[in-house]
Amino acid sequence: MPFPFSEHPLTAVQVRQIRFPRPARGLSGYDQDQVDAFLRRISDALAHRGHLHPDEVRSVVFRTASGGYDQRAVDDLLGRVERQLRVGLLAPTSLRSGADLLAVKLPRSTGGYDRGEVDAFLTRAASNLDGRGTMRANEVRNTRFSTTTGLKRGYRVRAVDDLLDELEQELRFRGR
């Protein structure tokens, strides 16, 4: 995902997908490992899996390194995250209905999450999005699935985790 410049609230998934440009030839950028580690903290905070105070975002300092991330792009994102954390904005998601949730095509892989378990959970979650149930964001956060073994193909773990983050955020946006 390219660097987002709009001022819509960011989701945890969007933060994990950000790819920063590199600085112009001969210029240093921010150390990629340090920035990536901080982006994981931001993503966790936006998914309510950790706490990050806006002042921590404002005061973070990264080493510079040859070939690192463009400093202005990183600083722009950090400013946006700080503003979002200060006002406590939760971003709405693309999951406006159960049909939206069930329309998501999850990629398959060996060693992925068990498809039957995931499909059953998503069917129940879709009913909740349509007002037929009482699923809460914490239930989504604490959901665990078995992984497949051998030749059995499941759903790719990262894709399911990203979808669950979005579902959790949608439920929080709805006050659940």
C-alpha cells in the first residue's frame, strides 16, 4: 500500500501495509528496522492490543541510515497518528454488513488456519454485523483457530488476522 496522505483515521491493517519511499540518492533516511518496530506498536495500539500515548509518537527518535526511509514521509505519518490518538478516532471499516464480511476472499496456504473453523466464525460474525447477535470486539480479539497440517490447506494466517483486526475495529466503531 502506498503511503496514505488523506486525513481519514488509519486502521491497524493500513499501518501494517504502509511502504515508505526511500530518500533521494546520497541522503540518509530513518533506520528501517526502528521505524518498522514502531509501526508495529502503532498498529497494536490502533487494534487495541497495546497502549501508545500521543506524546510517545511525538517524541520518538530514529537513527539515520543510508538507504533508510524518507524522513518527511515517516514524520508526516507520525503526525497523523499523533492527531488520531489525541482525539481517539476509530476508523470505520469496509465491513458495513455481513455480506461485506462474507464477500472477502481469503487466500489459502499450507499451515494456515482451519477453513471450517474460520468460516463458522465469520458466518456468526456476519450475523452480528447485520444486527442478529451480541458479538463484541473482545471476542474477536480473543478468537483462536487451529492450524492445518500436512497437505490440508487452510486460510493464510496473516490474511485472516488482518480481517479479524478489521472486524474488531468495526465492532468498536459500533460501540460493541
